[in-house]
Amino acid sequence: MKSRFFYLFSLCLTILCSCQNDEKTPTKTVTNSISRPENPKEPNFDYKIQHPKGWATYDTIIQDVKYRYMLAPDSLDYERPRVNIIIVSMEGREIDDFTARNMNYLKANMQGTILLEKDTINISSTSARWFTYTKEQNGVVRDMINYIIPVRGFAYMITCGTNIGSMKKYRLIFDQIARSFRA
């Protein structure tokens, strides 16, 4: 049985990809923060993150998973830069093991995924991780980067993507979004 984390990660990536042909506006509340959970053992959903000027931020819940989407303005529509954020339990794993499992899961379960590079990044005084990859879904190739920020046993996963060939153009923006994270 696959762990809940890998199901959530896969769902998150699928949803990010489905945004590439999305003409609809999400129907949930537009906000800058997600409300704090009642259970103190849950992660802090009241995190802060900045988005670039002109980008829209949408929070929603899909199958009991809280998502934050950041969508670029229509003027950037061809490259389709998108960001989504989910929070999952690290299930007691250290950050390097957690990151490696994510990378292995992608490679094994998402056909057309090619892992490219990985490294560390300092976010909110925390040693976080990132990795890049390309993937093909429904005939569309996307350049992707995933930031994993460990906080009190939970991983704040920021997944960013753009159409193939546009990552260099958006990488600084994606890094700025990730570095603005505060929990």
C-alpha cells in the first residue's frame, strides 16, 4: 500500500498539470493565508508566502487536502507558469530521505519524468531542498521544480512548473516565491 504522502504528492502534481489547459477560475475563496487547524498536531496552515505582482492566489480543499495555487497573469499564458503548495507529514523521515523518496516516486510512477538536478536552499533559516525535472503529461512537456521545506515534522512542498524551455525565464521568480515562505 502506498503511503498517504505519495498519494498526495501525485495528486498535487496531477492538479498542477491540469492547470495548463484551465480556462476556469477556481470557485473557492481567494485569500493570502489558510486558516489554522483545530488539531495542534496538524501543520501550520497559517503560513505566509509572497507572490509576484499580478499573480493570483487561490486556496482550496480537494479531498481533505489544502492547496494553494499561484497563477500568473494572462499575459504570461503561453509559458503557463504555475505554483501549488501542499503540506504533508514527513512520517518521521529526515529531509534528505524524504526528498529522495519523492524523487524516486516520481521516476517510478510518472512515465515521462526525467530528474535533472537537486540541491539545498536556505528558506526561513531552514535548510530546505529543491529538485528539477521534466515531465510529459497528456502530450505536453513541462519543466518543473519542487521545493521541500521541513517544519516540525511536516513538509511544505512548493511545486512550480512552466512549459518546456521556459524554466530559465521563471527560475528566479520561483526561487523568490520559495524564499518568501514563512511558517
